[in-house]
Amino acid sequence: MQPLPKTSDIPAGWEQSPIRGDEIELRHQNGDIAVKAVRATSADEWELEMEDSIGNRYTTIRPVGQADTKTQAVSALVALAEAVSDLRNERDDMLPHDIVREVKRGQRVPV
């Protein structure tokens, strides 16, 4: 069985999107931000990304980190969603590029 986030591990306010190929996504319930793990190579390496949207008009994908296995990617994805929630709770006006910078600087995601 392929590792996926357990429902009990997904932070409050987030939900798992339907699986699309080699991509696992957690989307915030307000719909403006998502975190993804996307399989990058056939060697099971994964890219972590944060996607933010302004309405249905603009979407930006920001790289956040990498994981060597799907299991690590799932763990890091949950940690990333938690970090995004924590940062947004600290400052609700925090912009997505600030969130990525803080996640990378604070080593909040184990990758």
C-alpha cells in the first residue's frame, strides 16, 4: 500500500485532494493555498511545493524542498501544512512568498 497522509494527521482546516498521478496534495479549506508532494524522478524523489491562488485567475507554485522517498514526502507534506497554518495564525496578512521564506529559514519542514 502506498503511503498517504492519515486523516488524523492532516491539520485542522486542511483536506486531502483527490490523487492525481504522482502528486499528493493537501488543500486549505478556504481554497487559496495548497501544499503538494510531486514525484520528480523515477528514483522516487519528491518535490515539495506550495501553491497559492488569487481567485481563479492567478496561481503561483513555489518550491519548498525535496524528499528522497514517498514516505518522507508524506511526512514533510503534513509538516508543511502545519507550518503554513502556524504562520498564517501568527499573522493573517502574511504573503505566500513570506511563508515559504519562513518555512525554509526556520527549518519547519524535515527535508
